[in-house]
Amino acid sequence: MSAVTEAPTRSPRQVVGAYVALTKPRVIELLLITTIPAMLLAARGVPPLWLIACTLAGGTLAAGSANALNCYVDADIDSVMKRTTARPLAQQTIPPRNALVFGVVLGVLSFAFLWITTNLMSAVFAVATILFYIFVYTLVLKRRTSQNIIWGGMAGCMPVIIGWSAVTGTVGWPALVMFGVIFFWTPPHTWALAMKFKEDYARAGVPMLPVVATAQQVTRQIVIYSWITVVCTLLLAPVTGWIYVGVAAVSGVWFAVFAHKLHNVVRRGGSTNTMKFFHMSNLYLMFVFCGLAVDAVVGLPILGWPF
């Protein structure tokens, strides 16, 4: 008579931890890096603290919803990639149906919460972000084209739009520029990670650029997108002061030079540490948006238009 293998019993703490892991908390950190500075710039100072707290809470619910639903859809990929095998669905610590319901509930809560505490526009943007991330990026782009992260990365740009609209009730052109900064920053940031885990993506059948292109071609694209990102940050000069422009210019040169160094090492056939660029790009984005926040709060005269 064969023994029946029972599923391991998990403590309430472990179950809660698994649901939290579904939301990918480290990914949500981008909210803190970009949403608050966008709100500060929109107010050209410090908006009501309750508004900041509510916007961050609603945005966190929306991001958690998108990430949980992404885990549900990508469970098959996560189970074969070494980098993601510890995720709850890959480990079967949460039933797929529960993950789906959890993600949908978080999305509904984010819409209701943002509508009540901020405005309808911010709530609609939050839901649109979730839908785009799941139905456009996860279900269509990710598994079909090496352009996946370029267009799919638009979902990660939305926190600045949500933050700006929460303060103003509109979407001004500075918010679109900030959107552009994150849009052009995302590909080089993600490609550096994908170069490190190239075999993982190939095994999962995800055509990330490093899987379908040579390392030299990928790093050339990293250089191009890095420079576009730097130029995009400087487009905010007319609505900021010297603090932001100085931080954006200095950190931008650092970011671009680092990209060139990565490309030159690859071109010479040397060994590369792409994760160093990956982590450095996180620091770069943090410097730019922290500079933006400080500039808005200090309140020095803005540079304005050159004419």
C-alpha cells in the first residue's frame, strides 16, 4: 500500500508572506522613487501629506494587483526560470485560483480607494495600468517579440502620471516628460538584467533582446537608450531650478559613461558584469527623482523657457 504524500502545513505567517510575495514588493519600490517627486513638482512644494499617503497606498494596491496577476499568467515561465522558481505559484504555496482572485480584488480596491481619496482620473489611470500590464505586456508582447520591454515598460511609467493627476486633476507636459524618462530608462535597465539571465529567458521561451541578439548589439542599444534618457531628463529644465538640472546633468553623464564602458568591454570581447550596470541604473533613477524632489521643495526660482 503506497503512502499518500500530504501537502505541507503552513503557518498563517507563511501564507501571508506568500501573498505579499505575489505583489513583488521590491518592484513596488519604484512607486516611492517616482510618485512622490512627481507630486512635489506638480505642487511646486509639498502637497497635503494625506494626499501623498493616499496616492501611494492606492498606487501600491494597483501595482500589487498587476504583479499578482502577472504571477498568475506567468506561472509556467516562473517555474522553469532559476531566478523566479522561489515565487509562490512556482512553489505551489498558493493555489492559482486564489492568486487570480487576490489580484482582481487588489485592482478593484485600488480603483475605489483612489477615486474616493484622490480623483476619478487617477483611479482610471491605475486600472488602465493594470490592464495594459496584463493584457498587452504579459499576454501579448512578452512571449512574442524582443520589443517586449520597450512597450511593455510603459506600465512602469504610470506612477508619475497618477501622482501628477492626483495633485492637479490633469496631465501636464512635465508629467509626460517624466513618463518619457522612465520609458527610455527601462530598456537598458532591464536588458542588463536579461543579459545576466539570458539562459533563463531562453529556456522559458521569452525572446528578450539578449536572447535573440548578440551582446554587442544589446549593449549598443543600451548606450542609445541611456543617452536618450539623459536628454529627456534635461527637458524638465524649464519647470525646475539649478538643483535638479545640476543633479540630472552630473548623474546623466555618469549613467551614459557607464553604458559606454559596458559596450566597450563587450566589443573588445572582455568579461562583463552586467548586474553592476543594472544596480547602477537604479541609483541613477533615484538620483534624478530625488534631485527633482529636493528642487521642488527648496523652491528656488525656476529656470523657465530660454525665450
